[in-house]
Amino acid sequence: MDCRSCLSGLDHCHGTLVVHENGDPECTAPCADIDEARHRLLVTCAELDGGCRCAVEVGAGEPAGVS
């Protein structure tokens, strides 16, 4: 299966852009430019299955996974 954006020569990324609680974006693929316009998939870290290292557990006051 060929990527239409690749075939068209459009600047894009095949990864998913994850926007963290503090607003910082992170791409799931090696990506030189994390602009939202280059990413077809965008999620917040709260939407990640299993959570995110930056998400704060309600009432705990510490990032998830910190003991």
C-alpha cells in the first residue's frame, strides 16, 4: 500500500502526534518537525491506552507510575 502523501511529495509524518498535559507535543516516529499540520493523527496523552508518564493521577499529586 502506497502513502498518497508520499506519492504526492507532501511534507508529512507517518507518526502520531501526542500532546501532553503541559501542551508539549511528542511524535511517536522519528520526526524533525512536530508541527500539527504534518501529522494526520493527533491525540492527547490522556487518550493513550495505559496512560502517559506525564499524566497526574487524581488526588495523588505525582505523575502516574511514580511510587
